[in-house]
Amino acid sequence: MKNKIYITGHKNPDTDSICSAIALAELKNKMGEDAEAIRLGGLNRETEFVLDYFKVDKPRLKTSIKPQIRDIEIDAAYCVNPSLSMAGAMDLIQKNNINSLPVVDDEENLIGIVSLSNIASSYMEIWDDSIIGRSNTSLENIIDVLKAKILYMPENPRELSGKMAVKAIKNQDLINEGDIVIVGDDESDQESVINKDISLLILTISTKLNDDLLKLAKERNVTVINTGLSTFMVARILPQAVPVEYVMTKEDLVVFHKDDLIDDAREKMSQSRFRSYPVLDDKNQVIGNISRYHLISNLKKKIILVDHNERNQSIDDIDSAEIVQIVDHHRVANVSTSQPIYFRNEPVGSTSTIISKMFFENGIKPSRKIAGLLCAAIISDTLLFRSPTSTETDKYVLKKMSKIAAIDVEDFAMKMFKAGTSLEGKKPEELLNSDVKNFSFEGKNVRVCQIFTMDLDSTTSVEKDLKDAMNDYINTENCESFILMITDIFREVSEVIVVGSFKDSLARQFGQEIKDGKFMADGLLSRKKQLIPNLSAAVNEDLN
């Protein structure tokens, strides 16, 4: 298995989750490792703005971390043209110790597979003497398999549409126009078949035509070649000039794509009899071959978690992966590992602050665009230091990174917040999935969403629809309560809407009363540091 490391933030990713994954991937790659940032969900408007601003591609979306065909070393693809002779195909198979060859058209699209068994079956089949014409065998193939030389090639040669024949005594009447005829050094035989207007004259034992017969061949438009092989060998080998297109498997091809899961590939292979299978890329072009032996070992992808360490916030099939590192700034939760790992958790305002420190500690300077992403994530998670999660470390790192990124922090922050907090055109379902996390307290599941705005009143018109969507969620999912925290960044206040359980107890934790399912909380900016601890206390209060 390839030693690629996948780096991912949490589901419903925010700017810190995406940017820290991309930045850590660059750091790992600069340190000689093979790392790729991935994402587990769609991007919110703020993150899209940040990636567009610094011209960084969004990470590849993955919904499963189970090993895929792209994660293993596969055999090289020896793709061949349908016109290749069977002899040529057999030579490639033997030289490369493989069992089959993908056959592709001029656009590199797979049209068939020629295997060792296809060729062997053709040798066992009793072909009649019209096989060359019937299979559209080219003169080039014939010359190649017979190792022949061209003595004469007409400008417009006849089509090789006739049957194969050997000129022997008294078989003159069996030879017809357009046939492919094998002749030795008997000049009378040579003359008689040329006069039959055959398409191809094959001279054995390196025989040549005399000048008169060569002139006759030109007059009769007959192609003439010679070979060092005997008549017996020519007759025996000539069918090997048949193109692979004639014998290849065309129907019910079993192929795989590079993103197919290994488990699915095993199942599919168990239901077929082939020894190797083509692997196709996103354009359905062949990039390699796999066999059963490629899938023997118990493969696991290596994964690094950033900005989270809770199972329910990570990819669903995380048990199929090997967690090798966690970098986070949240509480230590319930992700478990099978062996010791590098776990870095610091009480700072942003995971990107920790990633930035890792660049500094290793003496590696991030690229300008990655420095920009790190700045954006720190600004986002700390609300430009308005959040109580902010630390002096965040401020120091942002100042240092902003010089590398060459940005004006205040100006960029305003542009980013304006882009990210715009609610124009957003549906309630979109708002409730933009920055949401699931938590479990005392066995009770709670869903918490946070929306940032520069105008708290702008959500009033959609409040009813938001509550309806929240109710729909807790009625269909295993969830006790859905909490929406609408945060006005510059007024430094949040409106908290609660649907389901723990309404009154949560409001009391903030010294407020719940009215119409909501309350206002001055100074409430951080979900992690302010809301979640009070929510935990509220759940305990209700249960005890």
C-alpha cells in the first residue's frame, strides 16, 4: 500500500478545519512525506471566499476512508491497439510476465481485453483458410510475424480478402483472385499464381523473383514479399498475424476504477474467473491492472485528524483507518487508537495557530498562499480576537503569518466576515448545516449549530422556518435537542434558539429566561468555550 497520509477536519467543516488540513498537508509534504488534505462535507461561504481569495483548490471530498484501489501499487498498463497481431500480443505477455492486455481505441478508451486464454483458445480452434481476410489482417502484421521483406508494393494494393493457399502440383484451379499464396522457388508456380491476380505472394526460403516476374507482378498489381521461413513454417505462423481485435473479449468486461473500494473489488473478483483486471481513471482510460494478489493484505489508510477528536464529528468508517496523529484545540473526547500516536492539543483559539507553530518549530516557511489560509483560519476561529478562546499565542502567530501572506489583517477580516455572514439566498436547511456539530452528554445527543452575522435582525424573517427545520431534525434523528447560536460578531452578543430538551436549564446557565424558545446572551461568542460547558451543566441539571 502506498504510504499516503490523509489529513481531514470534521464533518460540516469550517474555515479552520479546512485550512488547517491543507496547511498541515503542505508541511508534511515539505518534510518528505506524502500527504493529502481531504474534506468530509461541503464548504460554507466564508471558507469558499478564503480559498478563492488565496487561489487554493478545495480539498477532495471523501465520504469513506476505507482503502481504495488508488491506495495500492498496481501493475503497469500495457495497452495495445486492436490491430496488434496475436504474435505481438503473446510476445508482450511473455516478456512482461502478465496474463492479459487491455485493448484501447485511438482515444485510449477500453474496447476489449486480450488474454493468454484468448490466444490459446485461438490456437485450439480450427480456423479455415479464409481467416486472414475474415479478420481484416493487415499486411504489416503479416510482414511482422513472418519477419518478411517487401519485394514489391503496389501504389494501390489489393485488399487481403481471399483465402490462404500453398501452390503445389496440380492445385492451380484452387487459387483465385485476391488469395494469399505461399510459393517456393519454382518460377512456373510463381508465374501462374501472379497471373491469377492474387493479392499477396509470399516467397519462402528467401526466394526472389526474376526481373520478368517482378515486372509481371507490377503489371498484375500483386504485392510480393519474401521470408527466410520454410513453406511449412509460413503456413503454421501466418494465422498468428490475425489482429487481437478478432479474438479479444469484448462483452461483460470486468473493470475497476481507481476510487473503487478494495472490499468491493474483492467481492467482484470472487464472482469472476479472470486473472487480472484493468483499472480506469476518471476519464475511463486504462491506468493499470490489478490481480487478486494485490488485495491479499489487510490494508488501512493512514489518517491525521485536525480540529476535532470526537468520533461522531469524524468520518463514519474511521475504524477502517489507522489514526497516526491528532492536532486539535478542543476538549479531549472519545476517539481511540490501536497504538500510541502523536497527539497535540493546545488551549489556543484555532488549530491553525498550532499548525503555524509546527512550521516555525521545523524551520519551514509556508508558501504565501498557505500562510494566508492560516491567517484566515485564526481570524475566523477567534473572531479577530473578540472570542474568549483567543490567546496571546494566536495574536503572535497571526502577526507573524500575515507578514508572510502580505495581507492587511483588518481589511481582510472585514471582507471575509462580510462574505461569510451574508444570509442572502440561503435556505433554513443550508444555514443549519453550515457550521454544526453533534455532542453527547450523559448519553444524550445534542446538535449545536452556530451562525455568524453582522446584523442579528437579518435572521428574524427566517426564524420560524429555522425552528421548523430544527424540529424536523430531532423528530427524525436520535437527538434530544437542537440548539442554534446566532452570533453578532461586532455587537458581541448571541441569540440562542433551543428546540427540544434543556431549554430552561440552558437559559438559566446564562442568567436568562427562555421566551418563545430563545434567549439573548451578551458576550456569548464561543461555542466551544462558553456554550458547550454551560450546555453540559444544563443537561446534568435536568437529568439529576
